Amino acid sequence: MYLEIDAAGEERTREREGRSASLDLHGKMGSGRVSSYEDSGLRFGSTSGFTLQVDVGTTTVSALCVSDPNEIANWLHREVTVRYDTTDPSNAVLLSDAPGVLSSATEGSASESLNPDERLVRQQVLLDELAESGTSARAVVISYEPLGISFNEGLMVVLGVTVLPDGESTFTGTLDAALSHERLANYQVGQSIWVRYDPNDPSRVAIDFEKQGGTTTTLS
């Protein structure tokens, strides 16, 4: 099985999933430096999940990171952007892995100005293009942010992912997705999903619904 989670990692994943929704109401965005890390117990093929301790001002928050164990030390002292629960700093998600690189859900994003139909159309065009020329790969969800846009029986969300290409270096990206309510639980932080990406421009990434299961949908 591709995704191997030991008992401690499984418990942490359940706890994180149960609390992640609170970030939508109480989440605060901030930047800080990674002061330490620890193994979370999550295993994703040849990579592992680590909990980063990030010093944001006078607050230390904990956020999940997926990395090659041989490269995790490179995260120390790196400046990152996170969104965290001000009432529970242990509940945080990583929004970027370098200064100034934020998810599409963060302030100042070009996609933020698009209306729901435009976002969905843009994502469908990307899905069609990647279906023809994209590369399929496993990815791990590292951030999850509903956009407050409802459609039919679902929601539009922005996912931050760490993509794990076979035989290549991992990379992070963000994507829009229109997901039915019954599938939302499959895309929470720590979940392993299938995506397709443009090998010539890894910033172009989308859910691989053919492998992941489920279909895209339209706004009503």
C-alpha cells in the first residue's frame, strides 16, 4: 500500500482533520522561521511527514511538512508562511515553503479576484490540458481552505499539496477544486491523493479525478 501510517501517525491525522475546519473561522496568517522538527509518524512512499515548529513572532506553531528524511534538516531556519489557530497554535497548516510564495487562497492572489464560475472554468480548462499532456503523481495535502463558495451539494476549496513524482524531486503547489460534501473528508491535511501536473511548469497542478475517483462538477 502506498500510504503507510503507524498508530501514532494515524491518531495525529484524525486529530488534525477534526480541528482543521477551525482554521477557516479562527485562522491567522503569519510568517516565521522553522526552529525544530519531529517525525509525525506518517509515511508516504519514500518520503515522510514531519511536524515543523515555526516561530511566528512570540508564538510557536506546529505545521505538517512532507519531505525526504535526508533533506528535512534543510527546513531548519527556513522562513515559511503558515495559517494557524490563535486559540490552539498546535493546529496550523503550511501555506508556503519560501518567503513571498503563498497559496492561491491567500491575500493578493491573482485568482482571488475571479468569480466562482471563472475559477471553475479555469480549473476545467487546466484539467483538460493536463489530461492530454500532464504527468500523474501522488501528492499529500498540506493545507485545505474552503473558499466560502457553495455549488449544488459541494464546496470550492483551495488545496496546498506536496507532489511526489516518481524518480524526481518533490515540490509544492496549490490548486482549486470543486468537491462534493461526501468527498471533502478525502482531501483533508495529511491525506494522500492523485494529481496531474505539467512537467514543464509544475505550478500547473490539478486533481487526477480518473485515478482519485469522482468527477468534476459545475456550479448551479
